Amino acid sequence: MESRKLSLWRLFITGRTALTAVFFALLTSVNPFPPPTALRPLYLAAAFHLCINGIYFYLWKQRDVLFLGYLCFSVEIALTTLLILFLGTDGYVFVLAYLWPIIMGGWLIGHQAILPLTLLSSIAYVLLFLLERNDIIFTQRLLMPDGTPQALVLGLPYLFFIALLVHGFASEMEESEKDLRERNRELCSLVGVGEEMLSCLDLETLLSLAARHIEENTEYDCIAVYTRDDDILRLRHRRGCSAHLALDDARPVPKEWLPSDSEMSNVILRESPHQDTPRLHVALRSRSGLEGMLTLCSTEADLSLPQEMQILRILSHQLGAALENGRLFSNLRRERDLLRGVLRNMTEGVFVVDGEDRVLLSNHAADRLLDMQKGALLPPWFLEQLKEQGKGGSGKGPRPLVEYEQRSFRLSAVELSQKDTVPAGTLYVARDITKEAEIERMKSDFVAYASHELRTPLTTIKTLVRLLLMDTPEDTKGREYLTIINTQAERQIHLVENLLDLTRLEAGKYELSRGPVDARQIVRSVADGCLPLAEEKGLHVEIEDSDSEEFISNRGGLEQVLTNLLSNAIKFTDAGGKVTLTYQENGDQITFSVRDSGIGMTEEEMEHIFDKFYTVHHPRKRGEGTGLGLAISNMIVSQLGGNIEVKSEPGVGSQFSVHLPTMYDSQT
């Protein structure tokens, strides 16, 4: 549009110069030279016109269209006013000439110039009116030798000039409209090309389609498309390139295009290989960065015209976005196929359930083992078993165990938060533990049977040993041997009792009836029971009391847990250390803590301390404990509706905190 305005200015200035020359020729042909005094202003005006045209040409060359426009049409209004004045009464033939600077100024400068030019013309016309009203006339009426008014003769070239300008402007407007329609068609075509490329997700088809459209919309007859592979551009498609035109199969990314946010990142690079056709390299970019490169050349001419460059930029931008879409789609399809293959071949059943208990996704194992069909509601038996055990399983507590068609499944559940188009739900993983459960039941039955059979003879041995100790003198070998036998019998009886407790807990036959419990009495009772062991090791046991009301729990189970924790703290703390037993009530929860300054534990050891038969490995503490006390304590606390929290640091000490609810909940 700017170039067309400059061409219109050139037409206007050229026509105006021609008009000035004709005007000067007419003056000299009908009047003597040198002119008389009355005609000298007209000659001066013609010379002034020539000077003004020179200034116009200079400003046009400088492309300062705005200043040129206001100066030009302001001078035209002033010259028109002078022309009317110097031609006397016949000069009013040119009064309508005020319209053309207003109209042409509005076209060449813009609509914002119409109002100031109209005001200037109005001021000039009012000035002429006032001069005429007061009989102020600068020249007399000028006549040709035959008596014809000179104004009529001078008006003919003026009218011809106006007609020429109008014709030129009309032609330019028609050409502009034609070009605009052509550009609209090209734009619609480019929009259609972009939509077609963006909808194509296959890489080979996309590159072939893009090369064809570039060939149709530009004059380039050789097109090559490279795609990015890290810092290398690899040739993926070529079209119309003759055999003698050498193209690299792989080439590095131009340094001008790195980094992606560089000002040179979108510059079209020109390359002129030795004895080869000049080439253009266009960056194919998307929001993610550089996707590839478009190499173009023409064997006929250099086609680096602005319009060609603009079309190339549009097409390259569309192709870059299409390459990004294709790459993202390919990655998503690969990840989807990988996930689908993993889920299909998993032996564990995997299914996702939404907030309305509808199955959103299930793999083959879940459908085969648990009858979890995609789109169906969760089976009633599954919901009932989850409700009995407490819907969850995502924490560190025991995971739900469900049974279906004489098979047992251990569930793991993870809550899925809603993100974008992914609905909120729960991911379940069901592992078939039928054989493991059967083996565990057999092992528990054997342990229960063996423990029951061992307790009677061990009790008999302990009783007989005590009777023998009563009749055995001090400081004899017999008493020493009997003491060792008594100690080992007590240890074996303790192990048997732990095994029986563990068996009853796992079978759900460990009775933990609830009732009022006084926290202070329990703490003091546990401390008194462990005091001899602490005194034997030279340890100080400290009790921190606080005000507390009775709460609902099981006294015997809680005493067993705290006794086990306190005895472990004493056992793993060296002489001179300190063990603290505290309790604190906070709203609907009460916390019992056992803190020591003993050997402490590592992170790895803390992950396994509640496993059955696991003991902390320490050079000075080997052979102490059965590895069942903490496992039993954890199971008792879980049945009481609480949990055990552990904090420890090697060489500093450990702290076991038992968190229990203060009110009994029948659902627990």
C-alpha cells in the first residue's frame, strides 16, 4: 500500500510539473517578454511553481510522505488563492480548485488530513471574499489580443491536468482493488493450505503435501525439507530437485538459528555453493523451537522478491506448527501403545474407578480375574469387602484384601487428582496372593500348633528348675547351670507367647475389648515393670506426666505395646543413657512417646522394623530379641485404630510415638 501511494505521488508531481511548463508556455506565447509590470506576478508564480516542484521531488525521493502531503496541499491552496488574486475578476473561474487538494490530500495522506485542509481552504476563501467586498484588486482583468479572457485559456490545461490526475487515481484504485482481491485469494488459499497441513499427522504425507503446496504457491522448482534430530538436520523429503543438484543428507543446525530466542532465529539464509544454484534456507519453527529447515532454489531466476518471502514465511510457519503436531501425536501414540502393551501383559489386575464407582479403565487381568469391565459399575461384592476393611489402602497401613471366586487379592489404591481433561478417580492394582495366603495360613496353623505344643513342656521345665533352685546351694556349679536353664526357658516361653499372640492377631482372634483407660496409671505401671531392667543397666527412666482424662481403649493391649517399646529402648541404650516415657492428649487423639539416647537406626532399618522376625543389626546387640515385638505392637495399635510413628538417627537415639483415638469407633 505504501509503494502505491509513492507511485501516486510520482504521478501527481510529474503532472504538476507538466502543468507548470504548459502554463509558462502559454504566458510567453500571448504576452511580450520581458513582461509588463501587470504580468510580472504571473511569471514569478510560474517560477515559484517550478521551485516548489523541485522540493516535492526531493521529499518524494526521501519517502517522507506525511510532511510532503501537508506541505504540498497547503502550498496548492495558497497558490490557488494567489492565482485568483492575480487574474483579477476572471480568477474566480478557479474557485472550485480548492476541492482537489482536499480530496487528493485525504486520499494520499489519510482521512485525518481532510479537516485541516478544509479549514485552510475556508480561510483562503473568506480572505478572497473580504478583499472583493472591500474592492481590493491587485491586477486588472487580463485579456488575450483578441479580447478573450486569459483565465479561460489558462483553465483549459488546468482542467486537462485535473482530468489526468483523476484518471490516474482511478486507475491506481482499480489496480489496488484488483491486487487486494488477488491477495485475498492468496490468503484464503494459504489458510486452506495451513488447515490441510495441520490436519495431517503422518510425517511422510505431511512433507509431500507441504512440498507440493510450496511449489504451487511460489516459483521455486526445487524444494527439500529437513527435520531436526538434536543438533543435526536430516533430509526427509525432496521435490523437483535434479540429479546434478547436490543436497546434503545431514547438516548441522545453522549457528544463526541457535539459540531459539536469537534475533536471527527466523532470518532466511541465502547460500551460493560453488558452481551451483543459489539456495534459500528457511527455519521451520513452532512454539517448542526449531522443528526443521526448508531448502529452496530455482534453476531459472533469483526469486527472493518481498512477496515471495512473505509467502515463504507464512508457509514455513504453518509447516513448523504441523511438524510439531505430528511429532507430539507420534509421541502420544508411542506412549499410548507402550502403556497399552504394559497393561495388557501385566499379571496384576489394574483398573481405574471414578467418583461414581464406574470403571473407567481396566486391563485384561482385571477383567479375567475380577470381572472388572470397562464402563460398568463396581461389583457389589467388591464394594462390600472394601467397606468392611475401610476404603483406602494408599497409606502405610494394611492394604485391603478381597476374595473372589475362591481367590485372594491384595489391593493397592492411589487417588488420581483431576487435571485438565483427566477425571478424578482411584487407581487400583490387584495382586493375586491366593498361593501366598494359603502358604501363610498353613504356616500360621503350624506355628500355632507348635507353639501350643511347646508351651506345656516349657512351663513344666521352668517349674521344675525353680524347685531345684530352691534346694541348690549358692555358689555351686549346679546352681549356675540351673540359672542358665531357667533363663533360656523364660526366653523360649516368651517366644512361644509372642508366636501365639501373632497367630491370634493374624487370624483376627486376638480380643481387644474397649473400656475406660487412665493414661497416667498405664504409664506408671509400664515404667514400674521395666524399672529392674533399667537399674540393672544403669539407666535413668524419666516419666513426664500431664493432665489427662480417661479415654476409651484396651488397657492390656496398650500395656503390652508400651512395655515392648520401653524394654527395647532400655535394651538398645548404653549405661549412663536416658529413656523418657511421656503422654499427651490433643483433642480427639492421645500420643504416648518413648524416647531414648541409644544406638539409633538408619533409614533402611526403619523401613523393616515392623516386619516379622526382623532385628536391628548391631555388633553389641546380637542375639537380643525375637523380632516379633514391634510387629505385634504395630498390629495391636492398628486394631485399636491408631498408628506408630518412628524417628531415629544413628548414634543419637530413637523415638517411637503411639497415636490413638480417645473415643471408640465401632467402624475401626
